[in-house]
Amino acid sequence: MTYRTPPVDDNGSFQGSLAKYATGVTIDASGGWFDAGDYLKFVDTTSYTVAVLLQGIESFPGQMDPPVR
């Protein structure tokens, strides 16, 4: 379902139901940027993995291979 933009306050919040803003038009949004939460799953897991690896390099530099030059 698609909706017209409802009025919001300074915090971006709105009160009440979105029903009165419905356009009655449905669209097929499958395969979009946020389809099935793929973006969220990728960002969360990748960010965590990179942070753990960087912390390992910071905390245990002697246990990592020397940098390739």
C-alpha cells in the first residue's frame, strides 16, 4: 500500500492512524533496497566483523602476520 506523507511534528512523529493517508494504490516493492532486511543484515554483520578484526589487530599486533610491503 502506498501513502501520502502525513503531517509530522519537529521530531518526525505523527499521531493517529495512517489509514486516512492511504492512496489505495499497491505496488510490488520486492527486490528493492531493503528487501527482506538484506541491507540491515549485511551492515550489522559486516560492521561487527570488521570491528572485531580491528580490535584484534589493536590488542594483539604480535599475533597478526606482518604487513605485506
